[in-house]
Amino acid sequence: MIVPTIDTSIGMEVYSTNIEGISGSIKGATDEFIVEELVDSTSFDLTKNVDEEHTYPLYLLQKEGIDSAHAIKEVELATRLKLKVLGLKDAKAITKQYVSSVRKYRDAKTYVVTKHCSLELLGYTRRPITKRELIGNRFTITVTGFTYENMEQSRGELEEMIHKNCIANFFGYQRFGSSRAVTHLIGREIVKRNFKEAIELFICYPGRYDSEEIREIRELCKDSSNFQNVLKTMPIRMDLERILLQELVNNNDPVRALRKLPITIRRLLVQSYQSYLFNRSLSKVIKEGYDIALPRSGDVCFRFSNNSVVGIKKFDYTTSVIQLPAIPLVGYAFKDDNRFSSILKSIMEEENISKNNFYIKEMQEVSVEGGFRHTSLLCNKFSHSLHESLKLNFILNKGCYATILLRELMKPIDPIAAGF
């Protein structure tokens, strides 16, 4: 099967199934892609009213037509609260997610409505909740314009692959900027200490669906003598590019300019490059014929019980819990000590990097230690209904991408045009 160019550009060089794609599209409207966060409510103490111990407001944020980073900015301007999300969500969706205050408040607003968001106070916690409390996400997705002839067979094969844990757990398009897949390229330059080149990519790299106005701005920014004039005409939606340009005009220091970006964005850039290396590693694992659902002696494995991660340990054939093999996520603590790490090491050599590149002394806050990610996607409660469109309902563990599951079912020729 031919893999689209954008897939290979972000490290997804293969499919993990031979399912005949049904084509079609998603996200024709925001209500055709609905995401709801699921948290472990037993891991934090929530009270309806504030008291001496419970002073951190916890909200449910519903947003539409805006990504999580800009949604938080919009809500913070309206409320004066300092908030953080558990997971980053795409703009082209309706999402419900938990938002925790990082400061104590005794009289937090109970309900807030902004242009793209609504914020409902759920209660107060002893501490801000973190990503550790996030279990996964529930998806309700509508697929339109698909091929009817092979839909039932393809859907049945997908369910079988889900049951066997055979869907590759790639990082999805959103991780890399979707139609403007550039975050990993910027991250690569940061890791290699090419900070000036990182900024040039951030500002000048063209997006496939950029307007003519934005294309012209990106072209002008290739010449630093244009920065002052460009700042006068740069549209509001290019807020991050504006931050970089303004700091370059003020100080002409690439590191200082990058550090003006929100910390979540800075970290995302390096993590995107880490994700690209993982995708390439997983692609190579599949190409070389490994069974991504079958752990072997010596493998590091994610252990699951009741659909939640209960540990990351070496494979144990005596345990009854689900064990999924893991590939390393490169970082400064990376060790080449198993069959998958040797594959990652070979790709690092191709990229001309070492683990030491990921300790970035110029910006220590974006350094990454490394870790692991399971090779196959864990999907639960998969169901569907078919009328004029195909509606899919399922739950994925945190860090897994719905578009990766849909990619195997739809096999889109042009993922971006298909809504991915």
C-alpha cells in the first residue's frame, strides 16, 4: 500500500494492517469529532465547596473551533485565573477537558462563557490535578463520503485488529502541526543547537493551507530587515511568530527569543522531534516483521489492568495482565539494552545525533530524559452505527491518537484533505 508523503515526513512509513481503506473524510463540521477526557477521580479529593484544605478550583472546559493552548489564553483573559490543561486538543473538534487552577482561589467563578469556550466549576481540590490523573479519551467521530462496497468487511477487520492489539501506536498528525508539519523540524534544530535555524523554520516554513497573506509574510521574514514592517501587519492568529519576531527586533538573540514562547510550546517542539524518532523506529520494527503485540523476554512492557496502565516493567510470562511491548522515547538517559533500542540507535545515527543532544544546557527546561511508549494502540468499547454516515465510538488510553486508528480504516490518499 502506498503511504502518503505527509505520513512519511513525520516518520509513519508503513501501515500496520492490510485493511482495504474505505476512504472518506472526517471533521467536516466540529460536531463530527467529539472528544471527552476521562480521569481517575479516585486519585484526587474533590469537594463541591471551598474549605481550608480544598482551595484549588477544578473546571470542565468545553471548547469548539480553537486549540487548547489558545483556549486557555482566551479563558484566562476573561477570568484572571491561571489555568492548565491535562492534554492538548485540536481546534477542529468539540472537546470536553479538565482544567485545573495552579493557584488557590476561595471565590472562583462558577460559570464562564467566552467566544469559543465554556468553563464550569466542578469543585475544589487539595492540589492542582496533573496528567497522572488522566486515563484516556472517549471519541465520537463521524466519517462521511466513504466507499460502501468494502465498508463492512474493512470495519470487521479493524475490530479484529483492535481485539488483537495490532494497530501501531504512532504519534498522530496533530503532534507535528497537521497541515503545517513543522514542529519536529524545529525541534531537531533545537536539539542540534541550531537556534537561529529553528526560529527561521518556525516563522518562515509554509503551511499547505496558509492564506496568500500569510505566505507573503513568511516569505518577507526570510530577510531580517523586514521584521519591523512585518510586525505592523502580522495577523493576530500568528501570535507565536509575533513573539519571536518582536524579541529578535529587541535583542537579536535566538535563544532568548525562543524562551519567550510559552513553556508548553517550547517543550512540545523538542518532544515532537522525539515523537518523529519514535515513529521512524516503530515503522522499522513493522518493516522488519516484528509482531508489535507480542512481547519477548527482556522487553520493557506497559502493563494494563481494567484498561489502565498499572506499571512499566520487564516482560513477565507469569502475569495475567495485558502486557504490550515498548519502544524507547529517546532522551539524555537513553540506554541501548534491548531489541527495540538498537533500532532507535540506528536511526539516531542516521540523524547524526546522540542521547546527549537531548540535554539542552542553553534551555534546560526543554531537555528530555526519555522514556517508553507502547508499540500498539489500546482501544476499548469500540462500536459503530451506519446510516448516511458512519459513526464510531471508542475509548483510547492517554497519549493515543484517534486519527491513527482512523488512518488504518480509511487509508486516505490525502490525509489533510480528508480532515486528518
